[in-house]
Amino acid sequence: MRFLTLASVVTAASLAVLASGCSGQASEHAAQGADEIVDVPHSTVKNQSLSNCWLYATMAWAESLHLASGARELDISESYLTYWHWFDQLVWDGAPGKTSIQEEGYFHQGMDLIYRFGIMAEADFIPEEATATRSSRQSSAKAKLDRAMRDGALATREARMDKALVRRELNLAWGLSDDVVNEMNAVFGEGYDRSLDQSSTVVPAGSPIRSARDIPILAAKADGTTREATLADAIGDRAWDQGFGRRKGALAWNDLDYPRDPAEQRAFEIRIQRALHARQPVVISWFIDFNAMSGSAFKAPPARPGRQGGHVTVLEDYQIDGVPGFGTLAAGVNETRPEALAAALDPAANVQFWRTKNSWGLMSGPSAEFAGYIDLYTAYLRGPVKKCDRPEGGGAETCVDHQPFWRAALPAGF
């Protein structure tokens, strides 16, 4: 369903089983091309090589908000913020018992990384991967850093507390050029002397590092109006006194848990619809069972559990039936009738599926236009599915009923 927008239409594998994890199913034989016409404006589909889908979703969210402003597409480096995510782990949670980097995380962590470190373009951080949709450097950097944590320069707690040493080891693992290291040092110091959430920190003129305060977006308000803003406005300020990972601000986005009660679920879905009608890139966190995957869709809970894990993606569209007076409003069809969009918010209407931008490369999608997108059916997301794990030491597999739709990130007021 193409939405009546509030501004002109813009054209343009490893498996983790933690609740904060990311599942990857990247195609080595991906179709060529790109999705250029979307309801919520989106950048080019990428292909994660680690379990850091949450960072890919966060960057897709930021790129979408920027595109909506009418600006040219950003190609934000996920590797740049992966670098700082690993720095945080080593310095702040670097107990010597940990011998490998954790790849998983959350959307609010991705926002906080942008808040503190800004962004770099893919071509500026790793020039060799300027046109790549899949980063091989992330995998090689992790392997080198894991070795340093096991029996190398970062094997001790004392070493991990030395921020300048951690930075040097990260620079070596990532294979960064002297120019890139110098640009980063000019903003943050050789260790971590300052960050962009401090008003006194200045980004030198001409630096490839951009603060969230300098990235324009088009933000939507709950009353249906839009306003020019910056990515910093969408990120907001920390409000962790209100809960872990919470943010505050007139335009700040926050993760909200998907309810378990059916009536509350429909009310929550209406909030998502309203945000999509306003061309906002809603981010959803959900649980994957690959036995439920049919083509580019997850339609219903599988009869038998398969490979499982967590995933984070960004919504683009939806399909809904039972719309009073209009029946079905189909995904991929331009809907220009305000009365139809209003009717789609009726509590009696039924969202059949959400179309979501994925991070598995340009795998087969719902159509050639939507290569790299997948459809998540409400019947699957509401579940339940059997979430299974094997206790340490082996033994029988334990499975429990689980609701695949975990949470959605919405802007303030929605």
C-alpha cells in the first residue's frame, strides 16, 4: 500500500539465539539492482556479515530520516560504529574471562553510539569497501581482536582499561589508514578523552566525522505535521532514570514492547500504522524461526522448530484487510485516498503483513522492486512459536511458547 505522504514522494551469517541477537542469512548469489521507489524512503539494501543487524537497522533508520528531508542518500558506515561498540565492550566491560567480542545489541545502543561518536561514510572509514554492500573487514577485524583478547595484547583487565592501547589494537584489527586514525584522534583523542555528546567537543572543519546535530532530517509529529530537524533531535537525550535505554526529547524515538493481549496488540499496530503514514521508518525487533520462512515471507508459526535467533529490521509498508468501506489495501499500491488511510486505522481492520527492509543483501524479495525486503505476517508475529534451546552439557532440548514480535521503535507522540 503506497501511502499518501505528508511531503512529496521520494524516489530514489552467523546465527545468535540471544534476545538481543541478530540472525543472518546472507545470499552469495544475490540479484543485482536496488529498490528505488518506496513508501517510507529507504537507502540501498546492505548485507550483514556478523550478528550486528541492530546496527544495520539503526543506520537504515538514520538514512531514511535523512532521505525524507529531500537530501541525497547517506551511506553510513556500519563498520565505524561497530568499531566503537567493540571499544565500549573492552573498556567498560572487559573482564579477562571474556575472550571474544559480542556482536549483538539493541536499537537504543545504536542511537547512543551515533549520539556519542557521530557517523562516517563508508568510503571515509574503509575506502576499500566504499561500494560494497557486505563488509569483509568486519569479520577479519573480529577474528584479530578475539585473538588479542585470548592471548595477545588485550588478554588482561589492565590492558583493557588502557583506552589508548585498546584504540591502537582496534586500529590494527580494522586495518585503518593513518589518515583515518588521525581524523578520529582529532575528535576523540588517542584514547577516549571526549565525545560528541559533550557540548565542548568540536569537530574540526573538513573532518569526515559528522555529528548527529549536523545531519538534517524531516521529523513527523503526532498531529500529522512535519518539521525540519536533525538526527540529534530524533535520538534525544539519555533518560535512563526512566528505564534502561530510554531517551527523552520532543522528537525522541524509543523502543516499546509489543503487547500480549489481542486488543492491546491491535491498538499498538495502529500506532505503527500512523507512524508509517507519516513516512517514519519504524524499527522492529523480532524472533526468527527459519522453518517459518517461505520465499521472502514469514507467514505462520512452523510445525517444527528450526534454526532460531533474534533480528532487527526497518518497516517500509504493510497490507491490511477488513478496512471498513474499502476492503483490502494492498502493499505496493499507491493509496491516495485520505479516507481510506483513516479507515485503515479502524480497530476492526486486520494487518495481514508488514513489509520490512532487511540486511541480508538483495535476496529474492516480494517482487523485483523489493529485492532485499521480507514480509512478516501478523499470524507469525503474534505466534506463538516454540523457542528452543539446549541446556549446557547437552541433554534434551527445552522448548517454550514464545511471541515473535518483541518491540517496535516509534517517534515521540506516536
